[in-house]
Amino acid sequence: MNIGDVAHSPGVLEAFRRFAPGVRLTLWARNIDDGVRQLLARYYPEVALVEERVGDDGSITPALERLFGEADLLVHGSGPSLVGKIETAAWRAHTHKPYGFFGVTVDPLRPYDGTLERSAAMIDAIAGDLLGPLDRELLTDAAFVYCRDSLTRRFLQGQGIGVAELEFGADGTVIFDVVDDDHGAPVLAEYGLVEGQFLCAVPRLRYTPYYKIRGFAPRAEDWRKEAYNAGYAESDLDVLRQSIISWVRATDLPALIVPEMSYAVELAETRLAGTFPADVRDRVHVLPRFWDLAEAAAVYRRAAAVVSMECHSPLIALAEGVPSLYLRQPTDTIKGQMYHDLGLSESIIELTDAAAGEAVERVAKIASDLPAARDAMARSRIAAYEGLRHHVEFAVGRVTALRQAQGTEGQAQGTEGQAQGTEGQARGTGAAGERGADAP
């Protein structure tokens, strides 16, 4: 239901495959469907897939016991929180081998309605312990904690998490650049789109209607979120609408409205389709269905630019070196800080009252010099990849260092044992008359 969430894991796999090519990888998947299995089989055929679950009491299956015995390191993948804490805790309890977190957000403010600047001030004001006991234990004992936004790092530092390697680390999505063009070719053909000559636009509500997506009865909190969405949907979507209008008028090139989450298909059809002025209307298309990550990434790669109210479509575009703009809603988490951390401050706009004018100007600027916009994106991508290289090398280096330390300790124990054996032989010889054949 969310191609942004899907991109986390293959992105981290790609980082390790690219920057530590000798490492054998196993993906311990928490929740995947057949489409993701097909993606993994096509692009990561060498990666073993495990879907075993940890018991409610922390017990592990025979298959996990074998995996834990063979593996040297557990890497918790990118995500909105410590979503794999139960799995990480089981690894910690059963193996005593190193583990770490690779591009995670830990947001102490959710739910919160405000800008990233306000979020920073609030995080600095936190005086008490806001981490649960298990989160604190796992973070404290980790070999590394790479935070996908610097506000998470700021929060964890304030909470006294003293991990030596507590740094910003890019979301794995930024290196998911592996799909083939054939995934996107039918979309381009259907709408007559030319490579490098169209815009992709991604809508979003302030709160995702999970009760609709997952098919359960709405609770009081769901109704409150629906009311909140109703109050802001039109003004928020108008920023995206004005961005699309700016693009078409500046370039005379088409725009395609596409989903990052499944519910956005209906949102686009009911709130955006048919709402554009006459001189633009025929140049704006709405994809009337949900798509998978491979198709989206292939289309983004061939787009001229991506403007998104969702956080991860611009990161998928970044992986392809395509200019993008993230329209951040106040209810989104502190993960949006990653754009500033990646050197993409020009690629994020907070949805304040002035957002529409700012978005129009920013889109027009991208449209006026697409080569320059691509160059800027390429520089950020290179910097992100170099950061990922360092993080992968550090993670793998911890295993190497541990093995060397164990080897040295083993040698020392062996030498000590030899010395004790020699001393024992000397003692045995000297005491043979007293102890005879029973001497050790």
C-alpha cells in the first residue's frame, strides 16, 4: 500500500551489495507481499529471504536459530521508528553478536503539527526520559545507530544514548536505483510521455486513512483525523495544483499525477482531476490505479522532475538523479529533516500559508534550467552514496574487528594453555613419585 515503505529494505540491501560486495546477505522480512517477492527475486536473486517470526515470549524457530548461528551481524533497516525492535531484541538475546540501526527515525513528538524548525526547538526542550526501556537498551548496546535525520540524532543525544557511532545516515531509499526501464515503458506509451519531458506529481492527505486501506471499522481517532484532513485537504492540494500549473505553463510539457500510497488514487481522481484551468487541463493526466515500486522508480527515472507531498517519492527520484521537490505537511514526522541533511534544502517546502507562491517559484526555477537542476541533484546523490559507503564499511568493519579480537584472544588463551601445560608437565615430572599416573 506504500511504495515508499517498500523501498527501504532493497535500498539497504543495495548499499551493502554495492559497498561490501563480499558480504553474504539475508533479508529477514517482517511484512511483504508477492509483488515485493518478485522484485527481490528479479533484482536480488543472491539474497536469501527469511520470514520466520519471533514468538511472543522471545523464542525463535529452528530456522531462525540456524540463521542466528550463521550470521555475523544484524542490520535493522531504514524506517519510521524501531519497527524491528522485537527481532533485534531476539538477536541480542540469542547471539550476543553485533547489531546496528541503518537509517531510522525516532520521533518523540508524534503526533505533532508544526514545521521542522519548531520541531527542533521542541526537541531541545525535552528534559525527561522519552524512550521506552526496550528502545533504550537496544540503542545503547548497538554497534552503530545511523539516524535518517539529524533531529533524531539530536533527540537521542539528549536522551543520553552514548553509542560511539551515532550519526546521520541516509534512508536506504536514496540508493534504490536498480530497476529496468521496461517497468515504466507502458505508462509512458499510454500517455504519450517523452523521456525527460514530463512532471510527476504525488498527492497526500495530512493523515493517512489506514482504517480504509486495511478495512477495519473507524475508531474515534480515525474520525478526528478525517475531520482534520477535511479542513486542510483543499488548501494543501492546491499547492500541488499550482505547482503543476506552473510546470505546464513554463514548459508546455505534460504532468502525470501518481500515487505513493494506494489511497491517493481516489484522492487524485476526486480532488485534482478536472480542476485545472483550460490552458493546462489537457496536459495533466491522472494515473487511475496503484502501481508498484519498480514501475514508479522506472517512471521517475525518465521524468524531468518530481513534485511530491509524500516524503519518499523525491528520494526515489534522487536515486535516479532526477530533480524533485518535497511539499512537507506539518503533520509529517521529523524525517523531513533528512532533506536538509542531504544538502537538499532547496528541495523541501513547508506547507505554510506562503507555500503555494514558493512552490510555483521553485518549480519554475527547475523548469527554466533542467540541466542545472539535475547537476545539483547528482551532487547530492554522490554525497549520499559516499555517506552510505562509510556506514556500510563501518558496519562490516565491526564484524572484522570482532573476529580479529576473538582470534587474538583465542591465540592468547592457546598460548596461556600451552604455558600451563608446560608448567603442568614440569610439575607432573617433579611430583611423579608422589602422584604417579594420576598426575594431570
